[in-house]
Amino acid sequence: CNHFFGAFGFVPHFPQVFNFYLEMSWQAYVDDHLVGSGHVTKGALLSAADGSTWAITPGFAIPEGPEITKKFGNIEKLQAEGIKINGEKFFTIQATPSEFYGKKGAMGVCIAKSKQCLVVGIYGEGMNPANCNMTVEGVRDYLVGTNY
């Protein structure tokens, strides 16, 4: 811990950093870590169990959450059919049991599955898909590390 943060000229007090992450709301993951990255225009966290919304960008909706969750349980269907998000059909670029990459015109989506949730990131025209993917996967990886 000290070596990593020391490279940036400061060493945080570990309990304070740890408590920050424990107290952070689900909405903060969307606002600060997904959309706040500048690589995601709209984001959401959905329950991997039932597709219900835990947190989402204001003005954005994913009523298809339950259907998306079901498709992650049937990878062949996910690969063949793609997904709809807020009524927009995204065609499959790649799909695995833990990730979906889709495209619709100049925009696209990355969905990364953790143990308990789906991290959703939409990128818009002129944005780098790889940056969106790394951002979404990074949030997912952090959640996996905390047993979510």
C-alpha cells in the first residue's frame, strides 16, 4: 500500500481509505467510476440475480434488466440475439459467460458480470470502445475482489 501511494507523493491512512469504499453508495460507482471516467456516457449496476436496478445514470433506464440477466445464463442466445437496452438493440460483437460487447451504429455497450451484479457501460459516438471496456471491467474486477 505504501509503495503504490508513495509513488504519488502521499500515503493515505489505510482505515480511512477502507472505510470510504465500505461507505460508498452504489450510485457513486455509476456517477464517479463509470460516467465520471469520461469513457462511459451512461452506466448502471444491475442485480445478476433478477436484473433489478441498483444504480443508474439519471434519465437512463434499463427495463430489460431481467431479460439481460437471463441471457447471461444462456450464452448461445446472448451471442445470437444480442440485447436490448432502453429499447435500443445492440448486436453482439463478443459474448462470454462474464462479458458482453455490443454495437449499435456509432455507439456501443460493455456489460461485465461479477458474482452479484452486472456492470453496464454505454459509450457514444467518437468514444474509444476499449476505454469503455476497461472502465466497466475495472469496476467489475473491484466488485469481484469485494465479493460482489
